[in-house]
Amino acid sequence: MTIRLFIDMKRIVILAAAAALAVCCAPKPNTLTSAEKADGWELLFDGTTLGGWRSFNESALVGESWVVEDGTIKATGKGDDAHGYIVTDKVYENFDLKWEWKISKGGNSGMLYHVVEGPQYAVPYVTGPEYQLIDDENFTEMNDGYVLEPWQRCAVDYAMYVPDFEKRNLKPAGEWNQSEIIFDNGHVTYLLNGQVTVEFDAWTPDWYARKNSGKWENAPEYGLARRGVICLQDHGYPAWFRNVKIKELPAKETEEVLFNGKDLTGWVNYGTELWYVDEEGNLVCESGPDKGYGYFATEKYYDDFDLSLEFKQEANGNSGVFIRSTVDGTTVSGWQVEVAPKGNDTGGIYESYGRGWLIQIPDEKEEILKEGEWNTMRILCQGDRVQTWLNGEPMVDLTDAKIGAGNGRIALQIHDGGGIKVRWRNLKVKTL
């Protein structure tokens, strides 16, 4: 009996020592280990301040939705659907993002990414996908009997992709969960407490079919940005976040043919002007009866790229190639590489509805354009720098921070005034 008691006491001592060792060796919240630092991880929250965060569409924190409490970022519950979002100062493209979170009973919050800011976007979720954070179990009870749809439940890609809920490992309100988003050049993985909840590829036919129906049917820019800020949501309920950390992943180069020579797949027509494929497999833009502006834009966004194309001007020939641009109706926000008759700076760069000409071509280069014949144009867009070539000759070289911060599509233009006809072919892009 004495021997067994001694053995049991020894075992208790060993277990206690092991527990104490585990506690003392556990990483301090909101810190990185040496191995994480070496692997490229960075903290998005230092445990003490909200440095590096600001309110959506603002230059600083405003309002009372967010505070630091006991080493956590706390959503106070004073936000709502229209207000109460904070975003990172820094923009991210490809990344592995991890965080811990807990939520109040019946609460609702979210982690968004690739959020684009600007006066045309009143809320982050019309551009940025959301990893939903919500108390499934008690939401109905605490919210006047509202029953969640599957696409609204925790750990979904909100209104897009849902997990197998039977296999989801969700801890209840008031307990800490650990979540993760991996965005790797369009391949997306969501995890909850170490288990994958959803996995999908952005910008595929299936993705576009989901985007263009349901919740996002009237949000044309939803999910298209390849880079943007990280965003936390205060949706009117207290929620807590800690150990928020991110590792940036490298971009991969890809090559795409933007026009297949058969139909208009992959493009969106803005306006009533005419876009069609001729019998030789060329893309044709032609003024319609309204004689207004028209834009023919890629479904996808392109940030850093090397674009090559050929064009032949017939009739007036006043057109252009827009980069990192968005279109609302027929009002474009972005930058145009000019395509126009001689004497009008083909290859120069113009900012629509903004600063106007940013850089024009030297007068002696006007003769490089071959009117009525096929011309080749190359546009190299990397960060703040844009370079253009016409028929192999360099035209302009511009560095501009505003272009560098831009997000959007590649688009072809028909100028207003009528009488315009331009043919296009061999549109190819290499993403960088």
C-alpha cells in the first residue's frame, strides 16, 4: 500500500511538473516565435494598441466600435451592417492569415479580405469576401427567431461556399476558436480549429456562377480584387480577437489569352455601343445608334501584368486601353493608354474623370502609329510604374502612386461622338 501510494504521488508530481512546464513554455499571446519570424509571419495586433488599423474608408480610427481589452481586439457591439468596420493599413494579395476569436451569445461578426476602399463603396462586403463568424447555436434565440441560411453560418465563405456542417469543429459562444484563411493565387482554403471547412478556386466558371446570382447579383465588383486590406466587422455584437498574424505568399506568373477569336467569353459590355467578332476572328468595336461612350472590360481584375495586343483603326479610330479600372454604367474610374488618330498621343496615359493627361508622347513619335493598318501595343504595369510601346518603340514611362494603389479590370473603349470602328486581335496578358 505504501509503495503504491509512493508511485501515485510520484506520478502526480511528474504530471504537475509537465503541466507547469507547458504553461511556462506556452507562447505569450500576440507574439511570434523565433521560428514564425524566420518563416515570414507578422503580427497584425500587438496586444496593446490598434496601431496598423483604421476605420474603413477613413485615415484613422473613428467611432466607438473597437477597443483593446485584456490583450484582445474587442468589437464593442456598437456597430451595425453599415458601420463598424476596421481595416489594416497595409494591402495584402496572397497570404496565410490566422487568428483566434470568441463571440458573445447569439453574436455575429466576420473577417474580410481583399477589401477595396473608395467613395463608391459604402461597405467592405461589396468587394471583399468574408469568413463568417457567428454563434449558430444561439443566433435564432437572440435575434427575434431569425433562422440562418446555410450560407450565413459560421466558417462559410459568406453567400458563396458552405462546409459539411456535420464535420465542422465549432466551439460554443464564449470559448476561443482558431480560424485560418489561405489565399494562394486564387486557390482558397478556410480552416476552423485545424479542420478545413471550405476549399475553392476563385474566378472559375463555378465561382462566377455563384457570384452572379443570389446575394452578390447586384454587387458587380464583389470578390474580383486580387489584393486589398484585411477587415474586421462589428455587426452589433461583442466579439474578441487575438493572435492575429499573417504570412505573405509569393505571386505566381500566369499567361492568358484574353480573347478567344470566337465569342465574347470573359468580357463584360458596359453601354449600348457594339462589340462583336468578325468573320476573320477579330474583335470589333463600333459606334452604335446612341453614339456614346462604351467599355468592354475583362471579367477579372489584373494588377501587375504585361499586356500585348494588336489594333487596326477604321473610320475615326478614337479608342483606348484602360488598366486597373472599374466601370459604373459608362463612367469609368481608372487610367487609359490612348489609342487615337495621329496627333492625339497614342501610347500616352490619361486619367479619366480626374487629373487628365498624366503623360503624353513626344511629337516626333506620332508617326509610329500606322493608321488603317495593324499596330502592336504593349503595356507593362508593375506597382507604381507603367510603360508602353507602340510597334516595338517605347512611348512613355510613368511612375505614379495613385496608379500603384489602383484595382480593376483591363478594358477597351469606344469614344463618344459616333463614327468609330476599331478591330482588335491577339490580346494576351502575362500576370506578374
